[in-house]
Amino acid sequence: MRKYLREIEVAGLLLIAIGIVISCFWGYLFGAWPCGVGLLLLLAIVIYKAFHWAEYERENKQYIVIILICIFILILQLLNAR
């Protein structure tokens, strides 16, 4: 799993970015799915790295901030859609 961490991270971040762009142009419903999948991928990375906290302490703090920002953006988009 260790050698695939970077690829999973990049895929998650790309899906989040794609979801945000899609939700801006075509609506929140279309953009929520890629964002959700991207967040799940990042969550898997954070959970793996949480078990190895001493090795990945700096990255874990960054991921926590990134995930909180993305969740905040998704909530704002869902509230604006109503």
C-alpha cells in the first residue's frame, strides 16, 4: 500500500477539483459524486497514515485541513442550491 499512497492522493485531489468545477457549471448534484469519491480516497490515505503517525505527522495535519475545507465547500454548495 505504501507505494500507491501518492497515486491515491493525487487521484483524490483531482476528483475533488473536478467535482468542484462540475458543480460550479452543471449543478451541485453532478459535482457532489466526484467530490465524495475524492474525499473517500483522501480519507483512506489519512486513516492509513494515522496508524503510522510518527512517520506522516506533517502530512496528516495538512490532510485534516484539506478535508475540512472541502467539506465546508460542499456544504456551502448544497446550501446555495436550495
